[in-house]
Amino acid sequence: MQLRRQFARLTLAAILLAMLPVPAAAGEAMEQLRGSVDQVLQVLRDPRTKGASPAAERRARIRQIVDDRFDFTEMARRALAMHWAARTPQERRDFTALFSNLLERSYIDKIEAYTDERIVYSGERVEGDFAEVRTKLEGKKNLDVPLEYRLLRRDGKWWVYDVVIEGVSLIANYRTQFNKIIQSTSYPELVKRMQAKLESEEAGDLSTPTPRRP
């Protein structure tokens, strides 16, 4: 009787395990992300790309790496949230292109400031086709900056769809700004402000309109 009960328990455990989703290979998301981050750091630390003169070439190389790892369509969809459904296919394409330019410039501006810091990969959590990779920028004077990348898997490749900097989600921050502008004005006004922000020196808060250059 005792053996029969133990066998029944083992059988039940085996069935329950078989029903669980098969996890991704350990460290897969982290390793793919690390490869892209390492490529960016190689560009930043390349003596040929330092200084103001080769800045355009440096940023073009970084953009190429970022484009191959960030899912800007998914980021745009999440940032617009409920307003995405109301957009036409052409509006979605235009918005994604505009938003990706803003994000790339903002991301590159930030990462260029951390060229000499060490990046530590502290953990990874995978649930089906979604993952979170926790990293930390170890700066000078013990000023560490926690960075969390949120990724989704598509066709065997992990794509970044959000970056959490010091506990603040990049996409959630933009979502709040976009919703506030659309609700108080209109979607065309949001696009106008994004275009103006790209023409200005910084890609920060969009809540306050940026005057266009003469």
C-alpha cells in the first residue's frame, strides 16, 4: 500500500511537470543582450571614434547595433497604449520611426556618459517568451546605476521592449507623457512636439512644448 501511494505521487508529479511550459535555455536572453551591449562598448571605447569629429560615425555604428536588438514597433505600441488602436497603419509606421529616433538618441546620450563604467550582469528571469535581465553600471565613487532590460522572444531571438533605469520604466514614462498630451490636446499635437524635440538639443520631457528653431 505504501509503495502504491508513493508510485501514485511520483506519477502525479511527473504529469504536473509535463504540463509546465518548457523554459528557454539558461542565460539565453542575458547572453544575447550581453553580446549587443559589448558591441556598443567596443564602439565607444574605440580610440578612432572618440571626440567630436567622429561623433556621427560613432552614433551611426551604435544605432545599427541598437536596431538589431530593440523592437521599436513593440515599444511604440506599448508607449501609445490605448491610442495605438486608433492609428492607421501609416500613422503607426510614421510614429514608430519618430519614436525610435527619439529613443535611440536618448539611449545613446545616456550610454555615452558611461563609457568607462563596468557593467555587471546580476540576474535573469524568464517566463515563457518574456525575460528580464538585471544589470548594474558600477560607477566611480560607488555610484552604481541599476539597469533592467525587458525582452521578448520572437523566432529564437530576444528583443528589448523596455529599459528600467533606477526603477523607472522608460516606456511607462513615455506612456504617461503621450497620454497626457493626447488627452489634453490631440494626437497630431503629440507628433508635432516629438518632431520639435528631435530638432532640439534634448529628447526629454514632451509635456512642455519645445519651440522650433527659426
